[in-house]
Amino acid sequence: MSLLVVVIISITSVIALLTYRTIFSRTRPNVNNTAPYREENHHDNKHDEKHAAKKALADHYDITPLPTFSWSTTPPLQLRPFKPKYHITMALQNTTPSDLITMDNTYRSRVLARRATLATHPSTALGCTPQGHAPVAELYRYLLSVYLPARYPTVFSLQPSSNTFVNLVTGLTAPLNAPDDPLEALKILGETVEEDLFLLLKQGEENREHRSVAVVCCHPSGFDPSEKVGKRLAEIHGPVPGYEKIGASMERFFAKLEVGRGVKRVNWGIQTHGRLWAPSGNHVYDGDETDELESVDAGEAMLRVELQTLTRLPETGAILFSFKTYLYPLAEIKEEGLGGELADAIEGLKKGNAPGMWIYKGSVRWGRAVCEYLRAA
């Protein structure tokens, strides 16, 4: 790529940020709106408090551009998070606002498939409560007007004269102002990024429990996304074995999460098919059949990994939980020489602090067959 092109793209990134500040200067939060969401900050010195809030807000909007990024030549991340023994923990790592959305050479096919999923299963993939309208609008404005054109100027651009967002890969155009219908806003987000998006709000000052208020999810693994809308964290994770070990810690962490200070974690499982849209079948719930498979199709079985992030939105104080799903053929894991390690990790699902994971993640059905395949010469 020539130096001139790099300079032009860099200028485009700056213009994207300046355009947002011009269009939304009246709606962008001030420090007084942001400070209440620093739950544990009780400094007597109001000056320090305001300074910290200003810095948090600046961090939220401090996006590092990738002016020469090529989505079509960028391979997917290779995540191998499995360990010999499974312990349910939060296992959080710090991340930056710039790393909120990841892109690679699967982008075009994935987002076009998501568009089809949203058209076919809108009542399952989308959901919003009345309390979710404002957080949806805030997330929509942030991603389309600020983050995406600033981070990935070779993929997304703004047309200030028409207040329009343009996806240079798929041709999608969208208004910079969020549609009045939050489901339409979520649909546009759902066919713009690969990440699935959940928004949560704390219900009242005294009640510190967080509740899901909006969702767009095209890659569910063993759950109906629409059934999570309006539910508390404890209800959302009710079927997860061992959740009671980390539930209280999760609520406390959500309450303390500051603007501009995101975190990430990974989650993994095995599936015997290649589908990303899997609202049923990947998990085993009470009453489900658990017939053991005699063998697995090596060409279809996958290691499924979710790269999950948590971020606080500054205006509404909503928590954004997002995740991008990666599928790795088990044959690929074997070729890397990691077949035995993954087999040990599968058997380790019943050896850690949440042995119910062996059943919940479906290992009771495919565990023996998959492990035999992974260990075979």
C-alpha cells in the first residue's frame, strides 16, 4: 500500500472521530453523567473524582486506528484455551477499548450469514425491553459513528453530508442516528459486526443485580437468546453447573467495572456439527436425551471458542457483554499435535470444581467417541 493511501486513510480516521463529535456533541455524556458508574469511587476530593471521570471518558473514545488493515488477508485468531482440569472461574484479562471488535478473513461470509439469520429467526435472535432502548441507541451511535470507522477505516466510512455510515465490504448503509425501533438498530448492528451483543443494566440503586435488557445474537450455543431478555444474571446462568461459585463475584465485578476499562475471557466447548446458529443441541439440560454416539464425523466436529468482552457504556451505564465465536475443526487440532491435550481437557470437565460440566457441555453424548478420535494415530 502506497504512502499516499496510508496518509489518506489516516486522515479518514481522524475525520470519523471529528464527525462524531460534531453530530453528537449535544448527546455525548459529560463527566457528571459518567461519575456515578465508578461505583467504588468515594473520594472526598471532588476535583479528583471529576478528573478520573474525564480520563475514563477519554479512554472510552481513545481508539487506535488500523489504517492499513486488510480484513481479507487477516487470519482468525488461534485460541486454544483448554486445560487438563476444568475449573469454573471468571478468568478475566484486561483489554483496551480498541480491541472491542475483531475482524478477519471470515468477515464477509459471516456477516452475510448473520443477515440471513436475522431475516429468518428475528424473534429468537433479537430482543429488547423498554429499559433497553437508551443503551441500544448509545451502543449504535458509538459503534457506527465512532468506533468502527475510526478503528477500521479501510472497512467502514462516514458520509457526513448525509449522516450515513457505509460498510465498504458488504455495501450496507445506515443512518448515524439510531432508528426509533431498537430492534431495527440491533438488526443493523447484528449484520455489521460478527460479535453477538448483550446489554445489561443494574436494576435500581439498592438492588445491585444486573438484568439483560437487549440482545442481538446470531451465534448462540445451546440457548435461545430471546429467552435471556429481561432476566437477571443468576437466571441467565441458572443451568450452568457451579455458577453459584462465581455468581456473587460477577455481580460485584459488574458493579465496579469502569468506563474505558474493559476485560476479556474465553470459553470453549465441542460440537459435532459445523453450525454457528445453534440455539439447541450443544448443551444438555434436565430431561434431555443423552444417548452416547458411537463415532463422530471428523469433518464436522469442531472446537467452539468464544472470545468474550465486558465494557461499560458511559451515558447509560449499561454493561456490554459481547462475544465472537470461532470454530476449529478437530482434525486441525490433531494436525497441531494437540489431540491428546484436548482429549484430556474433555475428560477433565468432570474432574474440576464443576463436574456437572461433563453433562452440561454434552460430553456425556460425544465424549468417548471424540476422545478416541483425538488420541488415534
